[in-house]
Amino acid sequence: MAATQETVHWRGVHHLALVTADMDATVRFWHGVLDARLVATLAVPAFKHYFFEVGPGHTVAFFEYADQPLDSFAKPAGVPYAKAAQFDHLSLHLPDEDALNRLRDRLKAHDCEVTDVIDHGFLRSIYFSDPNGIALEASWWTIDPTGRPAEHADERLFADPDPVPAVRELREEGRLRHTVSTRLVDGIVEDLRREGITLNP
């Protein structure tokens, strides 16, 4: 299909929003272990929302909810599980405000409910759902924190007034004092054993 004024010019995934019960451990794993740099933070009384760069313009983000117990679990990828609650929403990346407004108009023209543009400071977004009820967002960076050195003291990007210890370490020392380790889900280990594969401790 040829590009037209009505064509949506996607730039990939802006951020995939997941949920964590421990933001400090999440920073230590994603930034410290996976080297997916922490590039921005948000916080309101109800939650913290931190963004980790996985490529220029692309992030994986996590929510940590305040005073909200989570029924935590671990599951292998691709295995159905009724309590699979790590996923929150998918945000798709757009180049600018004009593209965001054009997408909003397009959704409305197709009788899809969509929010007004929401200004989050370093990003602007609209929210809508797919037919499966999956929460979707389209966003563009007003201040793109990816593809450049992180400025942990920049309050425009690191807006959490009470960040987790890992962020304070990055801000004050420029590094993490320690990271976290992880373990495979038991079901994966059992599947590997059945195949004759053993893991080193």
C-alpha cells in the first residue's frame, strides 16, 4: 500500500509497560544485568513508572503500584496462565504531535474510542484498546531520553521525587552497587531435564 497523508508512520514500539512488585530489583536487573539503561522515571502517589532503553526510541517500562498487593507468579513464555498479570499495555512509537493527532482522528473515524492527548512531560500519548481488550497507547518523545547518555539528575526525565535505592545510586555514584540474580521457572528446568539437558548451578 502506498504511503498517503492517512498512512500511520509507526516507528516501532515506544514502550511495553509491565508490572513489578519490586522496582529496585527491576532497576538492578534491567539496567545492571541486561544493560538496558534506565532513561526516565515518573511517579504519582498511586505508582512509579520507569523506562529502560532497548534501542534508540524504544523502551520497556515497569509500573510499581503503591499499596497494591500483587499475586506474583512466574511462568514460561507462551504458556497460557489465568493469572498472567505482568502485562499492562503496549505503547507504539510515533514521530511527532501531528502523527499522534492524525492517529487519534483515524481511530475516531473508525468508531474507536480514544482519549485526548495526555501530556506526561517527556512524552505525549493517546490511549485506546484493541478488539481483545488489550490496552494500547501511541506516544512520541517530547524529550527523547534514548540514544544518549542518561542524565539521572535531570528532573524533566527523572521525575520520581522518592526514587528507589538503585536510582539514587545511579544519580549519586554513576553506577549500581549490586545487581540481582534470577532463576529459571521450575517448569522450564523440568522440560530441559526430560531432554537430557542439565544446567550449571
